[in-house]
Amino acid sequence: MFEKVLIANRGEIALRIHRACREMGIKTVAVHSTVDAAAMNVRLADETVCIGPPAARDSYLNVAAILSAATITAADAIHPGLGFLSENADFAATVEEHGFTFIGPSPEHIRLMGNKLAAKQAVRNLGIPTVPGSQGAVRDVAAAEAAARAIGYPVLIKATAGGGGRGMKIAHDGTELARMLPLAQREAASFFRSGEVYLERHLDRPRHIEVQILADGRGEVVHLGERDCSLQRSHQKVLEETPSPALSRKQSERLGSLAAAALRELGYRSTGTLEFLYQDGEFFFIEMNTRLQVEHPITEMVSGIDIVREQIRIAAGAPLGYRQADISLCGHAIECRINAENPDTFAPCPGRVSEYHAPGGPGVRVDSALYQGYEVPPFYDSLISKLIVYGKTRNECLMRLPRALEEYVIGGIETTIPLHQRLAAAGEFIDGDYDIHWLERFARDRT
């Protein structure tokens, strides 16, 4: 097992990884920008190294600084967390070339799944259905129009190297396609350094379902059930739950088995998540995330498995030590992503936290690095906390959620807690009757 792990990230996920390491008897190194010097994960780490000024490109994306920090602290391994460099195949390869262990999949698998077209072809070859789309990238309007006619309107224009809704546009006809294509290409180039895009059929009312996988690279692969991530705004997840209220037990098992079999065939190692759209009884693969997911805590709650711990064990060369038959998924869990944003306009609201009180009681978990007096910086993602509630049934979970939200106090800045309170009281959410477009309709109805 590793003696020392450098955590190449910040905020709540860096603290989450630190906690897993501490419980495994592993020392931690926290790298941080100048603005994060007082962050909770930095305060608790065994060693700290400042790697640059606030801008992510000069700190958390500064590969040379991170590797230098690993060298001077004699770290054994580097955990990338999520976001930043977590799905950068070149970074993973460079980490390994410099004699450190990258806590994640192989660079080859990161690279394969990082290109959505290549990923779709790979899983299609393994028997997983994909959303009908263009055969490859479309580079001009003529090629896009030919592909759209074959697929049928409306179509989605998507970045091959992207995610999170960046470089994604909808076109309902040829005129709109000609207007949206260059916009999508420019946005993709801006965010991902590649303007390559492809087309996909636009499903009108799908749910976003993802399957959590653990694989040890030795042929043992298990799934930990599915998560329903359909409550989204601008293609960004807002609330997740497991199991999905839209799936039967049989559908869930079938999807999980299909995903696990595919990654076993690929020889995959580490944690990973296969994401699907689900509509009218059909599942369509859309992408794979070769990293830890923001919403991993709800799967931990229903499975009893510490996913971060398993990720570290696998990277150290340990086998899973259990099979699918040993996995027992019990109860229901919901996660609310709490952002430092105005709950109506979603404008970022950084600033000083003047009051802080986390909810507690049975079935309540909070993953956050906040504390009273902490200054939320304006330079990074606005996610500041994850509130997770668990119940033996979905109904028990739904009853617990409003109570936990009511108890949660974050003073001095605006947060999306009021939005989650409205969601928790919405009839469609309570009934489990929603799709990926529902939340935006819900928000529009209030304005």
C-alpha cells in the first residue's frame, strides 16, 4: 500500500480523498493555489505545497508544479480527484513516466473514452447500444446536413472531446444547423482545444442514467447499481438519486451487467461510470467518465462500499476481493449539489461564509470543505457542498430531505439551498416523474 499520496485537487473532493487516505493509514500532501492556503484540506494534510497563483492554469492545471511537489515530498502516488487533470491522458502518462502511480485508469483507457466518437464505437463493438448519430466528425455545413437528414431532426451537435454541455447545440432544421454548427465548433475549440464535433439524434424526454463500476484490471468487475442524474440545468447535474425511480429491478440489473461485461472485455482498471440516456424502455450509451464522480456518495450510501478507498486499493495493485454476488444494494439515497450561486439566476456568489451549520441526524451526510470564516474564491467551480440523505425507502428519503435542507445554514453568501427546497416539494419530483428537460421547465415557470 502507498505510504504517501499527493492530492492534485481542491475543495470538498480533496478533503474526501484525504479522509479516505487517513483511514487507510496513508499520509497526504495537499497542493494548493495561493488563494486556497486556508482551505480545510490544506489545514488537515500532513504536508502542503503551494503550486501557483489562483488561476487554475497556473496552479491546479500546472503539471510541472504538481510533479515537482510530488518529487520534493517523496509521494508514492498522485490522486487527481475530479475535474482539472483527472481525465487528462497525457497527465496520467506523465505521472507514470516520472515514477509515481496515477490513481485512476490507464492513460490508454482515459484517451479512448475521452473522445466520444471513439468511445461510442468501442462500446458499440462490445454490444452496448448508442444514440444514432453521424459516422464520424462533421467539419462543415454540407457534411452536417447530410448526416442530419440520415439521422432525422432534431439533432444535437456535440464536441468529441467535451462534456458538461460545452460545445453542445440543438438544431431543429437545416437553417438552425447551419447557424449552430460554427458556434458549437468555436465553443468546443475554446474549452477543449479541439473544435471537432459530431451529430446525434436529440431525444425529447430522456432520463440520464449512469452505472458505477469498479474494476481491478485482473478481470474482476462489479457494478454498484445505477444513479438517476436527470435533474439538470444547462446540462449540469443538480440533484441525483439511486436507485432510479424510473427503472425496475430487472432493468437495473440488466444495465449493470451489460456495463460490467463491457469493461471486463476492455480490461479496464479503477473506478468508472458509464452514462446512458433512457427513453421508452431503451438505453443509449452517451459517454464514460474515467474518474471519480461528484455523485459517488449516494452509491456509497446504498452499497456500503467506500469507492475512494477502493480506487486507491486498486491503484496499489490490490484485487477487488469480492464478486457481484457479494454486492448488496439497500435503501435509497439522494444528493443535492449546493453551489455558491443565486438560486434563481444561478449567478456565482463567492464571498466570506459568516455562519455555518451542517445538518445531522440519522441518514444525513454532508461532504463539504466549508467552515465559518472561509472565503469562497471566485476562480473555480461554484460547488461548495454536497448534502446526501439516505432512507430505507425512497419515501423515507423524501421525508428526510426537507428536514436536512431546513437545518443547513450557510450565511454570508447566496447558495442554491432554496432551489433544492423547492425541488423537494415539487409534485413531479416526489412522484419520480421527470426527465432531463424538466428542471429547466420548472425554473422557467417561476419567472
